[in-house]
Amino acid sequence: MRLSLADFDYDLPAGLIAQHPAERRDQARLMVVDRESGRIEHARFADIGQWLPHGSLLAVNDARVVPVRVVGRKESGGRVEAVILEPPGPESGPGAYELDALVKAGRLRIGARLDFEGGLTAEVLETGEFGRARLCFRFPGPPAEVFEAVGRMPLPPYIKREGGSEADAALDRERYQTVYARSFGAVAAPTAGLHFTPELLESLKRQGHETAVLTLLVGYGTFAPVREEDPTRHRLHPERMALGPDAAGRINQARAAGRKVVAVGTTDVRSLEFAAGLGLPLRPYEGWCDLFIHPGYEFRVVDHMVTNFHLPKSSLLMLVAAFAGLELIREAYRTAVAEGYRFFSYGDAMLIL
């Protein structure tokens, strides 16, 4: 199947891009898509257990988003905003770190000094395309503490709010994070998991479903635009992942028993399929994941998936199209627009059976 970037484009009214999360996590809408019949049905996320095959295993990503968006001033006094793409680890101490960032500041001069809130400073080392830059940051304290004190959540650029109130900032600290977030280091949320509440997870457990926890530290590469007209030439930036012995064992046992593996989000799909590419049954793995899934890929482990509605021409939409079939996903997205579903990170969800 020959693909073009235009195959993954669609029209989306701006009013359907979610600017805030649903009032309750599990009250987001849920579109249920059956690959075998092509049937599309509508529900609430809170009722997802009714749609899952008995005894399903849900693989979830416990990546914790770091508030890596920092705001400050250039030497000229102009405003500068930077999103640090690979934050230093939680055990890192004060000092200088050369880090890649996305910077909004107009023109940047090599050698310029940038002053951020909380005593954080940076020197511009290199500049690149699309706002990327290499900066030498000087942290007055442990980076994790600096981020918690002055950093803001790195919301995607399509979330545009007037003013940026303190109430919104506090809401984002809670809601742009899954309830099971543990592993420090992500700069974007594994958004399919944002819909779960502790009560819903407990309900699913009582219904006989199981959970396996893995980690993929979501980075900018997952969301970087695909610019190749032949999308199969796109390359994903590697991201750190960890599949521990417990999760690998649970997934192997589920597969051996004929139970379905449900990946919660595209990050879990990529992680599990990357691990499967190293050999089956799954073995524990910790390292880099750079698997780019597009139509034509043959899935080895994932039976069903939970996902949000993704940007046009994105690698995430290509993965979903690979899983469900391009024509069915086109129909699902047309239906979502017609039915007024909310799109992207804070939007509604889809369960693909």
C-alpha cells in the first residue's frame, strides 16, 4: 500500500479542540470501534468495562509529566518561553546542564543570556529549525525542585487560553497527569490514560480485568509533525522505555491463557510492539524505543487499544490507522466531527476492538 501524507489529513472545526479536560476524568465520551464489523458506537468512558472482553489485561504507561515549561526574559527585556525536552533526572543536583529546548523568543543570538523565574538562567549554544535550540541551563537547586517551584505544565500548542489563570495552572498540574503517574521524565502526557480514575480502575479490577504497568517517557518526538510526503520515511526520536519483569510476566500469562491485551494509548502500543520485536514471549527491557508504526505494520502483542483523537498528519494517527485500517479510521473521525466529539489531549476517547 503506497501512502502519502495527505492520506492522514482531515477537516476539524477549531471549536472541537478541547481547551479544558472534562469535569470528571471518566465522564469523557467514548467511541467504540469494532474492526471486524466496522460498527461504531457511542458511550461514556466510565462504562468502558462493559465493552472489554472478559479478563482483559490493560497495559498502562506510568510516565509522569515534568513541569518543564519555564518563562523568563531575554537580555533585551523581551519575553522568552522554553520547554525543556529532556529534563535532568530526579536525582540530579544543582549545576549546569546542556539541554535541548523548544524556545519562543523571536530571534535568538548565540551566546545570549536568558533569565527565567526562580533564579534559573541559560546561555544559547545553538539554534535550529522550528524553534529548537541547545541551551546551557544553570539550575540554582536540584532541577526537579526548580521545575516543581517555577515550571509550568508543557501543554500542547493547540491549547490556547486567554490570560493563563492560576486556576488553570493548578488544574493542569492535576489533570495533565494520569492518576497512576510515577516515573519522572515525560514532557507530554500519555493522554489516553487521563480518563481513568482510581474508582474506575478498582471497578475494572472487580470485573476481572488486570493491569500491567510499563513506562515510556513521552518526548517531543512522539508529537513532532510528519513533514515527509512519503510518511514511511519519517523517523521518530528515540524515547526511554522500561518493561519490567512483573509487567512482562503478566502480559505473557494473559496471552498464554487467551486473554486480550488492551494497550492504553499509542505509547503502550509502541512499547509493547517494540519489545515484541526483540522476541516472544516478552522479556524485561530497559532502553530506547524508536518504533514508528504506520499502515502495513503487523501487530504481535496488542489485541485492542484505547486512544484519544489525534492531530491530522501525525505519527499517532498513522499508528491508529495501522491498527484499525485507514478507511475505518477515516469513517470514525468523520463520525466524531459530526457528533461533536472533543479532540486531542484533553478530548474524548476511542476504544478499538
